Amino acid sequence: MARKRALITGITGQDGSYLAEFLLDQGYEVIGMIRRSSTVNFERIRHIQDRITLTPGDLLDEVSLIHMLREHRPAEVYNLAAQSFVQTSFSQPVFTGEVTALGVTRLLDAIRIVDPEIRFYQASSSEMFGKVVEVPQRETTPFYPRSPYGVAKVYGHWITVNYRESYGMHASSGILFNHESPRRGLEFVTRKISHGVARIALGLDTELRLGNLDAQRDWGFAGDYVRAMWLMLQQDQPGDYVVATGQTHSVRRFCELAFGYAGLDYQKHVVVDERFFRPAEVDLLVGDPSRAYEQLGWKPEVSFEQLVEMMVEADIRLLRG
């Protein structure tokens, strides 16, 4: 029997690397789309690179996407590629829109042209809720994005719904709340904290400069969340799902735990720096994952405390070399 084939855009990112591992374990043949650029970083997938096929493609170029789909004929496509850093979206709003919003349309349209039977997953985001109108946020909560990134994700989300309803495509969106891991980029606050703790613990630094310590997020482990993506594409009917833990913690609490694991007091090392505040802040994001629990049979396995410890330990190991 032929192995099922899946294509992942953004395979070199945190989620892409965990999803590729998961799909390989399920017996899939995994194709990863990479842009033709000199800055592609294979660090997160190096350990599985000999087991996956990498192919050139670009969300800015629909023709390249059509060629890619025709060549590889995947049964499932997971769109994880995006300009995904919120802070950057304020300084590069047009580029963020091109990739994170219109890129979704180009990919959906390429699928419609090549093979509308391909099952499609769109990485939506809790940042779409932004200035929240209800707590916790669920699939029916109105969106009120507070960044160009959040706005672009709302477009990507609705164009996925539109293609599903207009062309009968099996297109689903996962509205993922913050999901972290030792593979998170250093520009994200959780990894900035775990890496900063490791540097201070090893005597390489004395302080860590952060923005709003009172911002609260629903943080889970990325390795748990990619399982939900796959489960969505195994359902008979496509749909949209909030993927979250349902619990919220402040940046301050993350600091307290992270420094605590290294035997340090965060108050002696963390400096609040106005430069790291966003132009429009999102204060409280917490998801209601009931639908994912009930319909997908999904639940997170790694707790918040385990996640923080895992990230600090990994960064201490990394810096010790």
C-alpha cells in the first residue's frame, strides 16, 4: 500500500519540525516546502532531513505552488508558513499581508486548480481575537485583531472558510493559542526568557530586559498542538477548532518559574523595558478547547510547568555545549 503523502509549508519552523516528526511516525511520506533563499535555517529539521523531501515553493508565487502540487501530489497540505512574529508585523505590514494573508489564497487556489480533493490545514491564530470581546475565546468569538499579523491571519482564516464553502474543499483552520518549545525562535518572549535564564545561570549575563510582564497567555507545548492539526484532517467533515489549554498565565509567572528552576529570583534580574511594549497590546488570551476535546478527542499532555522546565533545561544544555 502506498504511503500517504503530506506537504508542509513552513517545515523549518517550530511547528513544521514537530509536525514532520509526527507524520513520519504515522508512516507518512513528508514533503517540505522551502523558499529559494540563502537564509533558510535547517536547524530544527536536521535530525530528520534524510527522511523528508524538500521542494522549492513560495507563497508569494502561485505558479510555483501549482508546479509543486502537480509534482508531488500530496493527499494533505498543512500551511504553517507565515511572517509569524507579531512585533515585526508592525514594521513590515505589507509584507506580512502578502505572505500571511494572500499567501493562503494562492495556496488554496493552487489546490483548487490541481486537485480540490487535497485536504488543507490553515494555521489560524489566537492573535485574531486580539482585543477580546469574551473570555474564554471559542470558535464563535468575534475577531478583533490588534496587529497587522492578527489582521492578516483573520483574512487567511476567512478565505479558508470561503474556499471550503464555495468549492466544497476539505479545508480546516486550527485557531492555535500560544504554543512553545525549546525550538521556539529567540524573538518570542518564552524562548527569550528561557535562554536569558540559561545565560544568567551560566554567568554569561546578569539581566534580562522584557516588555509587559502582566500580559497573560494560554501557553501549551507545540508538540501537543501538531497532533490536533493532523486530527482535523482525519475528520469526515472539515471545520474550525480552537486549540488551547484553557488555562492562562502571565509573563511574570513564566519568569518566576523559569528563574526558579535555575535557583534564581527573577526580580533580581528582570528589567522592564518600554521598547518591548507593543503599539497595541493584547492583554488576555485564553482559549476554550471544548470542541477539539469532544470532536477530535484531543487533549494537551504537557503541563505549563513541564513546558517551562523543558525550555530552561534545553537552553542550559545548549549553552553548555
